[in-house]
Amino acid sequence: MLKRFSLPIILVYVLALTYGSLSNIGKVPELGFSFDDKIYHFLAYAILTLLLFNYIITTNVKLNILLSASIAIIYGIIIEVLQATVTDFRTPDYYDVLANTAGVLFAIILLRIKSVLKLK
């Protein structure tokens, strides 16, 4: 049942992520760390990877993981480039790309554990 809602959920999520990444949304809630924004990047891209994995339909779990991770990482890099080129108030940050990639890798680990344990 969740599969049929996968595409609309991804589209809304990507639109929200794009808007949040390219607009001036003001201050985000503080978590009490000096690297709060990196935690948000980590979580956002872990969720994106999981959503993409749920949507991509192949019979090969490894291919699903590879496609999901690749799309999420490329999207994150594109967003950072757009921050440099289409906004005056955002700056690209290599550490954001690293945080995004770390979130993707975390999602991959979760998906591999799920696959190895054969959880539904």
C-alpha cells in the first residue's frame, strides 16, 4: 500500500528540501551543537535515500541501494552548486556535501542490515 504513495511523497519531500535549501527560511531550531545544520543535512539525506529506495522497483536490492544513493548524492551536489549560482544569501559548503553523503551512507547501512536480516 505504501508503494502507491511513494512518488507523491518523494516529490513533496524533494520540493520541500529544495525550497529549504535555496530560500531564506530564517533560523532553524537549534539542537545545542555547533554543527546543528550538519545534523539536519545528515537526517534529510538519509530520509531522501530511504524514500528513493522505497520507490525504485528492481528485483536487485543492491541495484536499488546503488540507484537510491547515487540519486541522493547527485541531488545534494546539485543543490550546493545552485546555492552558489542562483542565490545571494546561501553559500555552498563542502561540509554540507559530506554531511549529506554521511546521511546517505547511514541509510545504505540500514538498508543492508534490513536486507541481510531479510526484514520486511
